[in-house]
Amino acid sequence: MQLDQTGNTSQATVPFARIPRSRPGTRGAMRITNRYTMPPLVPRTQRSSLMWDTQSQSLAVSPYLMEALEPLPSGDEDAWLNDVQLPSHLNNQVGEMMAADRASVDRSAKDETILPGHRLWSVVCRLSERVCQELARRQTAVEGEHSELEEMARKCVVDMLRVEPTLADQIYNLTEAEQVIQNVIDEALGAGPLAALLRDESVTEILAVGPRLTTIERDGDMQDAPHHFEDEQHMTRIVGNILRGAGRVFDPSMAITNARLHDGTFVNVVMPPSAVKGPTITLRKRRKSVPTLTQLVARGTMSQAMADFLQMCVRARQNIVICGGLRAGRTTLLNALAACIPGAERIVTLEDVAELQLPQKQVVSLEARLTGPDSGGREHERMRDLLLCALRMRPQRLIMGDCWNDEAGVWLSALHAGYDGSLFNIYANGLQDCLSRLEMMWLASRPGASIATVREQVARTVHIVIYLARMADGSRKVVNIAEVTGTQRDRIKARSIFHYQESGDGQGRFEPGYGISSRLNSSR
């Protein structure tokens, strides 16, 4: 429906977005809606008197112009600008309809990313530069809340578009206006081209290698994304935005920087010359929900009997090692097992990157990678220091996200001293490989010890070993659950409790081994 005059209507089949901007009827209709609710626009004949003052970094308006501003006739107005901030108190039917359209535009605008090469990219670049200058002038870029900064940036964009006809004339309708505003906010305050990916809940990890290559993980699959940067300078500026959002001061001379955003997203940045192809950004989102053992059974990761057995092992304070390859689901299973620990027990977790989300109240979470601004390359030393510190916190349970280096010696020594019921992860390609790596890491921390002594200590401290693997179809399975029974002929002996038997057609089933653990029998 198109309004030609106040109170008169006529039918129109052409959508508003396609109506030429020079038609007075459409402009008059939108001006009728908002003439008493929105500030008047500046006449085109007087806009030349408004400019951006580069010295004061603000909009400069002459006193004469402030007194001379008058509303334009309905045919000479940028109609969509009147609806960029439509007031919520409009009670007439047209106002309610346009407010509803505004809400739908807001949702769609956040999903649309204006990238280099887009028709409106130059508009976004110019506006975002001026918004950054205005925020810096007001000295609120660091001190203000993010929501307040977004609202301030939005107002700055609207004010600039009202006095910049060369920019406003490139935006054809309300949808494009909202897209421009959202993208300017992303460029000035957020992750720029990566901001839409951060808002996408189906994306779990974002990897940008240089300005022209972005890869994402969506629903477990890696795929390329068209969200690229203009050049390395643009990418470096966005890196600064991301680190400021994490409370860090960006230093381009620092080769490696690790940080965490307010929503728990882990950020890793590698800058040139260490990054040969340009700045490298890795964003790993934190899971909003962590699967339980019951949900893992429903996914086919293990059988119900295996889940019941592992739950009994946790409650019986068995020391459990979870091993597997990359993306095998070790951390997911570790989180599900740790959730079975009684809530009254004091738990201390140690991780390279904090990913565990435990429901218990008495949880102390320690993270090695973010202990200092120069943490790049020193995570293993810090993990060992944090482990020594954790032993002084009177923990009843110790949980380690990943055991990498000589901290395994300190960890296994702590278990040997009486910290039963602990859980930790390790990269390994099987049960024997896992036990051999534990021997090697413990021996590295005790160079003078004999291999026989080290094997004996490992056999006494490690009770249960779980091996996970990612199958050819992308599913994750608990391939084996074994009990460490001791040493025999200079080797650590283990027996299978459960295992996954794969058939020739790619299918498989979970089968029991030798029955329940002897330790569980003795603990009853």
C-alpha cells in the first residue's frame, strides 16, 4: 500500500526496496509517518555547510545553519533515514507495521556481511573509520560497556549519514541501512568479517590464515568461508579489536598472543614474520551445552553398559586416563566423566586452554596458556608450575585437560602420593602407545630412574585407560576400555573390559571383555 496524501491510499505492487528514490509519493508517505517523531533532515542545498572537522574529530555545523534548518518538502528527502531509529511509541497501524518490519530487518542485517568488493564496502569503510575517531575522541573505546559502545556507534553512523549525501545516496532502503550500520559496528568494535561467524551458533571454530583464506568448522566438518579481509592492514586492525574485547593491549611486535573473549571464546593470534602468509587468527568457541554420558550413549559413542561402568569407576575413585587422536572427543568424554564426581568434593582442573564446564560448586579452574602476556611457547613450563600450585590447594580430585611433557612426572607422582580419583587426557594412538608415552614422560622428569621402576610406578598409579577414535564416517567411538593390572616381562599389562568390534561393512558393535574390574570388586 502506498500513501500519496494524508488519509488517501492507493494500491501498489512494487516493493519499497525497488521504488526509485526520486518518487515523491513514497517519500511523502514515509515523511507523513515520521514527521512528528523524527528530527528533520538537512536540506540538500544547505548540506555543504556541514562537514567532518578533522581537528576536533566531530561534526561541525555553523551557527547560521543551526537556526536555518527547516524540514524539506516530501519529495526531496532521504525517506529511509527517517526510519533508521523508528520510535517505539508510535501507536498507529502504519507505525506498528513498520516497527515489525524493523525487527525483521535487524535479524537479517546481522546475517549479511558486507565484504571487500561489495557495492557498499566503501561506505562501511568510511563510516567505520569516522566512528573509531569519534569513539577515540570521547575516550570511551576501552572504558565503556560493549552495549553502550554499540549504541553510541549506531548514533554516530546515523548522524554521519544525515550530513553526508554522497554516502547516504548509495544506500537504497531500510534493509541496506541496517546492514551498513551492523557492519560498521562490527568493523569499529568487533571482529569485522568474522563477526557474523561468531554469531552463528552452528560454527564452532574459525581459522583465518592471511586476509584471503578463512576456514570454519560447522557441525564437525571443515569448510571454506567467503568472509575474507581487504588486506593485512585491515586484518591487523581487526586483531586489535578482538584483543581489546578480551581486555588485552594489542602489540603487533608480539609474535604470539592468546586471549579469551567475554563469552569464553579462545583467541590465538600469530603475527608476521612468524606467520608467513599474514596474520593468523584462530577463534575456538566455548560449548554452550556439554554432552553427558547419557547423551554420548544416544549418539552411539559408547554403550549403556560402558557408561555405567565408567560412572562406577569415577565414584570408586579410580585414576582414569583418556587417550585418542586429534578430534577424537577426549575432552567431551573427560567433561562427561568429571560431571559424575560428587558435588561435595573439591576439584582442581588444569588445562592448556580452558574447555571443561563442570556443574559442581567446588571447582578451581586453572589455565596455562593465558597466565601472562608472554605465554607464547611457554605453556608446558606454566602447566608444570600450575600443577605444583594445584597440589597446595587441598584438592580431592585433580583433572588435567592434556598431559604433554615432563609435567606427567609431577602428575603421576601426585597420584602415587594419594590423589586417587583423578582424570586426565593424553594424545595416543592406542592403549599400548598411551602407556609407552606415560613411561617416556615420567622417565624424562626422572633421568636417573630405571625403566623397570618407571613402569612399576605407572602400573600402580593408572587404573583405567580409555581409548577413543574418530571413525571413517566422522563418528566418535570408545574403541577400548582397559584395566591396568600390573607389569609382566618388563611390560605394563592391561586387560580389556569393553571394546568396539567393527565389521566389514563399516558397521560395528560394542562388546564386553573380561567382565568387571577387579578393583571395583575389591572396593565393594
